[in-house]
Amino acid sequence: MGRRSRGRRLQQQQQQRPGSAEDGAEDGGKRNGAGWEGGYPEIVKENRLFEHYYQELKIVPEGEWDQFMEALREPLPATLRITGYKSHAKEILHCLKNKYFKELEDLEVDGQKVEVPQPLSWYPEELAWHTNLSRKILRKSPQLEKFHQFLVSETESGNISRQEAVSMIPPLLLNAQPHHKILDMCAAPGSKTTQLIEMLHADMSVPFPEGFVIANDVDNKRCYLLVHQAKRLSSPCIMVVNHDASCIPRLQMDVNGKKEILFYDRILCDVPCSGDGTMRKNIDVWKKWSTLNSLQLHGLQLRIATRGAEQLVEGGRMVYSTCSLNPIEDEAVIASLLEKSEGALELADVSSELPGLKWMPGLTQWKVMTKDGQWFAAWGDVPHSRHTHIRPTMFPPKDPEKSQAMHLERCLRILPHHQNTGGFFVAVLVKKSSMPWNKRPPKLQGESAEPRGPVQPGPADPMGRSVSHPLELESKPAAGVSDTEATERAENLETDGNKKDGVCGPPPSKKMKLFGFKEDPFVFIPEDDPLFPPIQKFYALGPSFPKMNLLTRTVEGKRRQLYMVSKELRNVLLNNSERVKVINTGVKVWCRNNSGEEFDCAFRLAQEGIYTLYPFINSRIVTVSMEDVKILLTQENPFFRKLSSEAYGQVKDMAKGSVVLKYEPDPTKPDTLQCPIVLCGWRGKASIRTFVPKNERLHYLRMMGLEVLAEKKKEGAVPTSESAASPGAPEDKVGAEQGAE
């Protein structure tokens, strides 16, 4: 081919390419369906091999193929979920239904009648909604500007999540409770993680639930996206870690002075996949789809699922999910895992758990196809030359009795045309006993143990190779060792020589190669630290305040921020600093003031952690009315005199410094805001101000019936400067600035 021909061909390819290939299906649709907005007519939504493959496998019921393909070619509807644990979830729902949705009635955009959003029939308490509006129309249409601003602002505040409908299913099926220890193995970008955090905080009156979420991702950059998502929910019970999920290290906890291995009550195993269920938002998949993707991913998916099953407590529940319709990534992984487990795992029947959800039962028979269209019905048919691509674990079980006992029909496959969603696969596994390689009796000293049967390789990958990884060398029990003995060995291996009291530093580089940014250490405040008594006195913290759970991110120098974690996460941090790479944990509760020493206390309250701290604070609380809240949120530094007489009476004799502003709803006035609000403020010489980030200000004002649009913000109705959230010392701007306001 000549140079000119090559140049022309390259140019054509670049013109046809709608976005970068790294917007993989499993990244949660980072590009927000740019293909639909870009208007690329040359991307033909057809793939002959895809149609041939799925017609042959019969994943779609008889007579529904055309509707299935038609649905795949339509853009995905916008869906949103209201954050359920916050006390104002009901207020947001009320606001949505009675204000924004009413404004959408009888509205036409680009000749298309806007359907009023409908609740997802299977999501509890009407907390998830879908609309026929595409993301493009929501962003570009002037008639929908108010609704779009509401979505953006509330998403930033953590009050709603714009999440694909099918992605909400796995956390619901996990059925997590506030006391559960939860592992999210492949967590980024984090929409499912936030759902799990909500479940921990089902009771808002409990600041520190007993459970926690450890959210892991292999990609260091995506871990920071995960941190951003989780931070919106301001929970002291979340920890973000950075590991390869297929060999995530086994952690320990201190139980009554003895180290024990941490087994999780709930594990979410939402594995990387080929993503052909996401064709409605990732249109690259139409061009790039091939069976090769699923053949290459199958081994990794099985290793991740196996590692999850090992770390699950007996009686615990693990949800395995993919956004792929392919049985090689779905039923084949589950069947192989069940076979390996020798009865330790079983598929749970969840058919009645989400009434209203339409799904297809899992396949019990399937075939394997190569990328060039050649079919194989059994492992025995595969020629030796193909053994590197096709593995025995990709085929259904040969023994009909064994296959029947697995109950693969209990898996759920969601098809796009049934409820106007993406395509998805979910399986719920329950652990009945230890995995076979973990339950052999421990060897007694001086005698050889009786072998239980043929020795299997340790948690093996599908190729039969045992997985040994530097992260696991000291944390995984050896074959033939019971969990108890492994715990004792781990205890002996623990070296405390290089660990300062309460310091959880980054792991030594010899034991673990650090990828991405080098993280600051997590340092718990010692009990006798002189930093704490002034804080305790200033805010009159109750004796039940768990000061042992306070931490900073610096070993030397001034501590600028103080964070809090739950006592269970503190336990995990202190006992695993050398085997786990922690990216972030805890919630910020106090920030240092630059000139704070002159106010009896060097630290002011941080809005992120106020709902965690508030139950322990007994002084400097100002009870405010709804009118006071409106004044405080719309004016930069209102004088005391602008407040109601009740609030003025509380503030006038108070010492300068950080205060808590508390609004309590009046049940006798049902038209007013019916959920409590707690805000951080600062009492100056003659004025008072709030320290609330911009989006939260907009949220509270909206809940009180004040709509603030972008134009008004520019005029100064709501301060747009980030000073509202800045950690510096507040100044008393009582002069010209106050007058201008």
C-alpha cells in the first residue's frame, strides 16, 4: 500500500472514531454516552457476528429478537437514585415530584414529548427514577435548564446519584445491614459503593455503625475517582484501597487481644467485562465486539470470584455481576466456581427479592465460539492449538446431575428491551462452609496429617496454575492449614519493631511496589496528646466521644486536618499497615484556623463531618429558625441583629469561634421543611457566617422552596466563592463588604 493510500485510510479511521477506546464498558460510562451527543452517522449500529452469536445461544426468548436489537440501538434513558439514608431523602423526593416533574408535564423538546419521569418499579420506596430524556437533551435544552441544574447540584452534594438502572441491582441483592463488614472488590467509579455506604447508615441517629465498606480498585487513578464519589456521603466507615482484586491480601483484626483473619459478611464482585450490555451508551462496542474479549477475560473473572469466595465468612453472601450478556463471562464463571467449591458455595434463589424486576433465568447449556466464528460444544472437541485461548472452565458441566445440582437457572440475566435498561448479569452466592483448600485439618507437630484426598493447587486460576503473589506470601494460609492456624502464623509474622504507636504508614516498598501517588500515613492521635483537651473543653464533648478514632495524615509538623474513622476501621488500619495500600479513609471533622489559638481552640468544625460529630457536642449550639437559615445561606456575613430574637439571644454572649447551627422542624407546620439541618458556622465580633460548600447551600435553599439559578448566583444571591468551604481562618468582614451586602 502506498504512502498516500495509508494516509487516506488513517484519516478515514480517525474521522470515524467517536472516542477513545479506554472508555471501556466496565468504567461506568465515563464518556457519558458521547457517541449519542456527537452525532456520528457513520457508526452503524450493527454487528453480524454479535447477532449470529446470541441467536445461536438463544439468550433472547422466541419472537423477541427484533425488540431486543431495536432496544440496543436506542439511547439509554437517564436514571437517578435518591440517597436513601439521609434524613432529607423524603424532602428531595417531595421536591422532585411536586416541583420539577410537574414542570415537565406537557413539555416538548425537539419535537419529542417529554414523558414525566417514572419510579423504577423494583427499587424500594420510590427512591430511583427513570425518564425518556437522554443525557444530551437534559444538558442542551433551555426548557430543562432548572431540572439539569438541580441534578448537577444535588449530585455534587451527594443527595442523588445519576446511575444506570441495572447497576443499582447488585447492592440491593447483597442485602447489606449496618453491622456488616463489606468488601467491594472492583469498586471504581463508585456508584455501587455509595449504595453500600447508604445501607450502613440506614439509621441516621447512629453516627458510627458497626459495619464498614472496604472499596478496592486495581487502577490507582480510578481509586481517586472512587474517593471523590465516596466523600460525597461523608461516612467514617469507608476505606479505599488499591490492589489487584484477584489477589487482594487477607486482612487481620484484633479480637480481644488476639489477631484473627478478617472475613467479610458481604462481598460485591462486579468484575471487569467485555461490556456488550452497555451498547446503548458505549457505542464503540458495536464496532469492536468480538468473542475474543470474553475468552480473554474469563480467567481473570474466575480468579477474582475465587478470591472473593475465600474471603467470605460462612453464611455470608457474595454477588457476582457483569454488564455482559455472554455466558463465558457469566454462567461459565459461576459453574466453575461452584465446581471448585465442592459444595462450599451455592446459588441463592433471589427470584422474590426484587418484585417488579423482569429477568431471564441463567442458561444451563451453552457453546464456545472463537473470534473467527468456529463453535465448540465440549472441551474434548477443542484442538490442541486452541488450548491457549479456550479453557475447560468455559464449558457447562458435563455431568447432568452435577449441572442440575448447581441450579444455574437461579442466575439473573436482564435484557434491555424488557424494562428499557442496559444488559446485565447477576448471581448471588451463599457460603455454606470453608473452601476445600482452606478446611483441611491442621498438621499436628511431630506427626504427618492424613491427606483428605487429592491435593488441589491453592486458589487456582482456571489454567490450573496456583496463584502465588508477593502480596499473599505472608497473608494467605498455606494448603493444609486451617484458618485458625493461619491466623496464629500471621500473628507471629507481624513485626511491630518499625511501627510507631498508632501510625499506619504506607507499606514498605520491599513488600509492595507502590503504584501511582505515594500516600501520606494515617496517624492516630495518642490519648495523652495535648492537642485534644482544648477541643474537648471548647465543644464540651461528651465522655462517650471516641477520641481514639481521631487521625491525621502527618507524622511531623502542625496537624492541619483531623479525621475520624469508626473503631472497626481503626482496628483494620492498625493491624494491616504493611500489607495493604490505603488511598483514603475517614471523614474530616476539624480544620485548623490560621489564627485559631486566640479563640481558645485552634480547630473549627468541618461541614463534611458535622453529622458524625454533632451527637457528641454539648456547647456552642445555636438553634435557628427557617428564616435564620435562609439569611445565613444567602448572605456572606449577616450581623447578629438580622437573626431572629431567639437566635440573637443565644449568639450575643457567646465567645468568638466555631459554632453549630441547628434547625429543628416544626411538626405543627407541615408546609415547612420537615427534616433537621446541622450547619457549621463562625461567630465573629458582630456577625455570623456559615461554612457550607456552595452545592450544599443550594440544596438546603431548594429544600426550603428557594430556587437559585446560575444568573442569580452571579448577582450574589448565593456566594459562589469557594470561601464557604475554605479551610482558612474566617475574617470578620464587618466593614465595607458588609455594608455593600
